[in-house]
Amino acid sequence: MSSQSPESAFTFLSQGAAIQEFKVVDQNIVLGFPEPKFYKSHNAPYFGETIGRTTNRIRNAQLRNLNGKTYQLASNDGPNCLHGGLEGWGKKDFEGPLPVNREGKEGVQFTYLSKDGEEGYPGTVECKVWYTAGMEDGKTVLDVEYQVEFVPSLSLLCPTIVLHEWLTIPFWASYFNLNPGSSTIEGTEITLSTDQYLALDSHSIPTGHITAHPSAPSPKYQFTLGAKSPSFDDCFVLDPPNIIPLDTRPLPLRTLVTLSHPDTKLHLEILSTEPAFQFYTGEHIDVPELETSNGEKIPARGSRAGIAVEPSRYVDVPREEWKSQCLLKKGEVWGAKNQYRAWKG
């Protein structure tokens, strides 16, 4: 599927309902691979994937007090479960792309059925992801919508949160580089919509306190990323936990982060209905040089090769005091909507 401009186009993959290309004036601004096989063999950073069944970290890889028991998940990030487990939804094959038209926009739909017991999670859920694209006021606009429903043949309660991880999410776990000719994000200009974040313990699990980030500037103040600093891998919060609905799609889109680069004149605005977002400057990206089937070399990607902005719910969201953000019961729907607006000028 492409947008209405031949210079602004998208490429999607069935595996993980991933976004492989996001082109703006013929420049791809997301990190990825030219061949699908590398998304399974070398995608430790989760480039472009739909993240699920849960996103971000779950403390001690456990779901406690659910259906009267504790469920043990995979520990793939120290003692914690990260991005759904050993594989997560990003390594699964979705059904699609199915061409659709949503609200007058050309789009595609992907569907994945996550069965009871997958990665240790209880209950069977169906995830649908819609991507729609178009040009608005000279800007390339990508809308990403997620919907998760509990399959009614089972009656267990089921926690779920899905992040395009960015992830992701689900969320979409894309990494952006607005200077595609550069191997790093140095020089990127950033504006965050908030400085409030989830304070973390030594295992990157929230302490429960929401406070001002010690390194983040005041909200809506622009700052520039250098070669090695500032460094972020934090969940920034817009809404307190007691007002977050299970399906946020009826809520208005809000700007989370804006990015630009003076060398390319490329701009990106990321909006969402979600109450929080993970902002990560990519310190742990480590992808070696690869070779395509026709012998073309793919350059290695290293630290700070891209920026991840992942609209989401809270980190460790299945904990008792935040569980309502993700606990899906029979007859209920979990949903979220993100929008990406990119242009040159």
C-alpha cells in the first residue's frame, strides 16, 4: 500500500504486522531490513514489529492474582518478561494484508489469533491492526489502530496490551532516523509533551511514583540529541492511572513527541489516544552487517542508530493497582489509535 504521493509510501510485512518502510519524499525514516528473513534472525531490537501480548516489562515475569492463580511467563530481560516473551507477536505471522477503506482512507488490515497458553498467557484473544495512509496539507499521514477482543469460547480473564515497538506496540516498535544517511540520531531535535515519567528501580520496573524526569527538559521545550547524550529509555506519562479506559480510541489524539533534523529538513509528529509513551534513544541497538540473497551488504546498526517512540499503557501494567488498563474480560474490547505525520520543510 502506498499513500497518495509516489514519493511517500509504506511497505508492510505479514510477520508481526511490521512496517518495513515509511518513506517521506523518497527517504525511508524507519529502521528495518530489506528481506523478511532478517526480521526473524536478527531483529533483537524489534524493528517495526507489533508488540504483544503485553508490552514493555512485567516484574518477575509473573501475572499475579489472575483467575485465582499466578501465571509464569518467560524471563527474557533479567528477571522480567519483555515485550510478550521469547518471541511475542512480532515474530508471529499475521493474516493479511487485507485491503480496506476506513474513514475514506486506503488501508490494510492484519489479524492474529493468540491462543490460550501462548508464552504462558491465559485465554485466547484476537488482535486486529489497521494501517491507513494519505496526504493531508502536504504531510504524509499514517494512522495505526489496534483492537483486541477476548474469544468468547473461553471464560478466563486475560491481560493484554498491544504497543507498532512503536512496540509496540500492541504497540508499533519502529525506530526512526530523520537523517537516513547517518548511522546515528545525532543532531535530531526533540520536543516532549511532558516531563512526568514512571520512576524505576534497579531492574527497570516502576516504583509506583510518577514524577518529573531528572534529565528531561520542561514540556514543549526543544532539545538536541548529541552523539552520546542525553540518553533515555523511560515511560513518560500524560494521564494518571485512575482515568484510563480499556479502549482509548474514542479519546482525542494528542501530540506525544515531535522530531526534526536540520540537515534533511524532515519532521515527524507522533500523536496517540494512549496515556503514556516509551521514549528510547537506542543505546542497546546491536545488529551486525548482513548480506542479502543477491549479495548486497546491509550496514551494521549500532548504538543510537534510531529513536523509538512507543505509545502505550504503563510499564508493568498487570500489577494490581494498574491492572484495569489491560485486563480484558469476556465481551470487552481493548483499543488504541496512533497517528504519524511526516513532512519536509
